[in-house]
Amino acid sequence: MPAGRRAAVRATGRPETRPAAPPTPEAAPDYALAGRRTGTGDTGHRPGRRPATGPGAPARGPVPADAARPGQAGRRRAAGGPGVGAGGSGNGPAPLGRFLAKAAAVTAGLTAAGAVFGLVRDQTIAHLFGAGHDSDAFLIAWTVPEMASTMLIEDAMALLMVPAFSHALARRAASRAGLTRRQARAADPVRLLVGATLPRLAVFLAAVASVLIVAAPLVVALLAPGLPDPELAVQCTRMTALTVLTFGVAGYFSAALRAHRSFVPPAAIYVSYNVGIIGTMVALHALWGVRAAAAGVAVGGLLMVLVQLPAFIRNVGFGPTRPKGAPRSQRDRDRPTLIAFGVIAPVIFFAVFRQSQVLVERFLAASLPPGAISHLNYAQKVAQMPMVLSLMICTVTFPVVAQAMAGGEREKARRRVEQDLALASLAVLMGSALVIGYAPQIIQVLFERGAFTHRDTLATADVMRVYGLGLLGHCLVGALSRPFFSTARPTWFPALAMGAGLLVNIVAGALAVGWWGTYGIAAANAAGITTTAALLLTGLGSRIVAIQVRRVALSIGRLAVAAVAAGGTGWLAGPMIPDPMLSAALGCLLVPAMFGATGMAMRAIEVTALPAQIAQTASQLTTRLTQLTQRFRNVR
């Protein structure tokens, strides 16, 4: 088989019958998913080098600079050109597309793996330390990495840096024409963005971590003023404070890689993080006690950086802080910065207000009997799993929305956002029904062993059922906040909406904790986040993307009715089977079946269209397997 035809087969996944020709940037393969640098798809050469020679190979010549990186189609599309993987044409529906489907599948698998390791981590903590003074001390110290995770990985960093890199990629695609490879590299907006932001970010975060280590006693006093013996919590806090630096760098790498359509390393960070915690706890708990868990958090944060570093160097790279040899006026004009207060403040305040819900919970629970903080923590970790899995779709499509906004394609962004809301709501409501219906069985299977007693199981399950009422709100906040921050200049509306929800949480929690204890704290959390979700849903259409709010709300309402029916069925059926593992396993079949039947009866379009989507996905997988088989036969 000639070399050119083999190159076409590798680039497209199907036999090529026409003479091979250098592929255009718009037809670049979707190999960025695996972090591979395949250039323009000719023979897997590195960018800037000449293609392979031989019979049927393209003519020798330099590779165009703007076609040198994988995923360039998405960047061309952001600048107004055509591309693949965007989710359809401008007039048709906006499906995920082949690339986004693969990215979502890989992200789903690694996210699920990270969630499983997170459960193993929580099971190990519960088994070794139970739900008492030691676990409470560690969980207070864990507030620091939880806050850092939300701000520096999941929310602020992603919402700030993914649009920044998307706009830089659009500028790169528009400015490289006519430049040599060296000239393009020297003035590369992406590398200039990295040089202008990453060093300053690292220095700032290192300073913050140092301050937290020194001020750990004050931090613990503020987080849990009613804690009887704070010394253990102070020691744990000093170790977990190191995650401020490692989480910040890991979040920066994740945002850059996602903007470059490389999703595997960012999706693997929580697997490495939880493996680090579990391994350190198992190795050192006999020597250090619960301090081993805090040390594991620090080790896990370092692994989050290391697992992404090779892909970041390969796909993004490091660059100068300014164009070399340019006059000062041009350096100031061309150097991209994110230091302006008006750019970063809305994102920072949104992330702080969102994560402050955890601070409110632990502040209120510190005065309750020992174990209350642990019950809240275990319940929240398990309850949020459906929300985390449902948001993987929005995580994958966020760069697409940002690039569509950067290119002025508002209609494409609208269709993408509406479809994301429907899919995320479907997933989280079905998961909420399972969590609420089978809470005791789930907690018993996961945690009831070692120092974690049956009384802890019942208390945690009741709290988890209350938390489940707010899962839809958490999911919608995560999905709706991304379009707000997809513009070149973020808006203050999400921060104000999050602040209003936080105020509801504080007031309701302060009033309810004296009467209902941990249940009142969980109910206040659900009320606050639902308030924020309602504000964001009503405000998105008139401010950023003109989604049809009424239609979206009615669609979510039908899914909510199906979730109530499925959850109620599970609540009644769960205790009928004494064995908790068997009961939970059957619930994984009963709840989706009831959810689907009710959704069909309610004519929820997300449910009625699901069988066809599953059949289409299965057909695509079959076709892909056939293409791979044919490719291997041609290679032989």
C-alpha cells in the first residue's frame, strides 16, 4: 500500500481511494485527545519537519505553521473557518460530534475511575479513623484543598484560562499566515500567554501557601471555632496547605490542555490524586495516625501536576514573557495578561462564594456533637457523584462554547448550551433518584466497617437524602456558569447570583441547625444552591446566550417528575431486600427503569430520544471497530 494512502488511512480511519495530498488544517485528525502530535496527519512527523518521502508521499516542503498542531481545526473554527468536531453545521442541530463523543467517553471513563478511587479513599478514612475527633480534625484541614480545588481546578482557573487560551488559539490561527516557523514561534500568542501568566501565578500561590502554613492556628480557629482540641487540625492544615500551589499549577495545565483539545491528562488528575492519598495513608497511618491522610493530600497534589506535565510540554510548551526584539510599545500591546482586576475578579468571587458553602457547613457543624462534620462530609461526597459525572459533558464542550463565542457564533453556542443542560439534567436527576432511594444501602455497602458503625450509617444516609434535593441545583450551577465566562470579559452576574445563594445558605443554616442539626445544614445547602441555579438560568438568556428559558425549564421539570417517581419507588423497594449489596445492585436497575417509564409517559424528549441516541452510538462504535480492523489489514 503506498505511503500516501497509508497516511490517509491513519488520518481519517478509513481507506482512501484517491491520490494522497497534503491535508488541510481544517481536516486535521482528532488525535489531540490522546495528546499525540501527529502534525498534519501525513506520517506522524513532528511539526515543522518535512513529510516522509517515498512512492505516493506528498511533495517535500515545509509544513504550514498554522497547520502544525493537532486540534487546529477547532482553532480555525473559532476564527470563523470550518472545522471538525464542533458539533455540526451552522443550520442543523448541534450534536456532540465524533471528536466530542470520543472526548466525552474518555473523560467519563477517567472521571468514573477517579470517583471510584475517591470512594476507596473515603472508605479507607472511614475504616482507619471512623467518624470522631480524628476524622473531624482532618476534614477541617481538608477544607483548604477543597477550597483550592474549586477555585484553582474546577471553577476559577478553568473559567478564566480556557477562554483565554481559546482566544489565544484564535489569534494564532489568524496571525501565522506568511510567517516562518521561527517567527511564528517567537510571536505565538499561546506561548506569550503562558510566559505572562504561569510564573506570576506560581509565585503568588507559593506565597499564599506559605501564609497558610504560618497562620494555620488562626485558620482552624476561623473554620471550626467550637473544636475542643484544635492542635491536630492545625498540624494537618499545615500539610494540606501545600495543595494551594500544586492545585493551582495542575488547574492551569488542565485549562491549557482542554483548550488544545487534549482531555486525557486533565481527566486523570483525580485518579492520581486519590492514589497518592490512599497509598500514603496505608503506608503511614500506623506511624502518623490521621496526619498520614493530610500528608497523602500533599502527595496527591504533586501527582496531579506530574501526570499532566509531559502533555503540557508537548502540546502547549513554555514561552517568553514578551516578544523578543520588539519595541516597548509593541511588547506592552502584544503581551497577553490576565492581571486586570475587572477580568479576574468576577471569576474569583464566584468560586469563593461557591466553595464558601462548605465553610458555612463546617462552621455550623463544629458546635454539634463529634462526628457531625464527618457525617456531612461522607454524605456530600457520595451524593455529589451523580453531579460530577453529569458535568463531564460540560467540561468537554466548554472549549467549544468558548471558541464559538470567540468567533461570534452565538447560535452554535446556544444550541450547544441547551443540549448540555438537557443531557446533564437527565444524568444528575437519574443519579439523584438512586441516591435518595437507596441511601442507607449505599452507605452501608461503602462505609460500614472498621471504626464506622451502623449508627454512623443511618445518620449519614439521612443527611445524604437531604443533600440529594440540591443535586440538580449543583449541576445547573456548574453547567450554566461556563457560558457566562466564555466571553472575552467575564460578567459579574454569576458572582452576584452565587452570593445570593450563599446568603440563603447562611441564613437558613443558622436558623435550622439548632432545630434539625446536620439535616438543617444539608437542607440549607440545597436551598442556597437551588436559588443560584434559578438566577443563572433566568439570567443567561438575556445576558450571554439567548437560550429558550421556558422550554429548558419545562424540560427539566418533566425530568424532575420522573426522578421523584423513581426515587420514591427505590425508597419503598430498598428495605424489602435485607442484603444491602443485593438491594443496591437491583436498585441500579429498578431506578433507571422507573425513571425511563415515567419520562416516556411525561413525553420528556430527553428520555424518548435516548434509545435512538444509544442505538446511534452503538452503530458508530461498530463502524469505528470495522474501520480499525480494515486499517490493520491494510497495514499488514
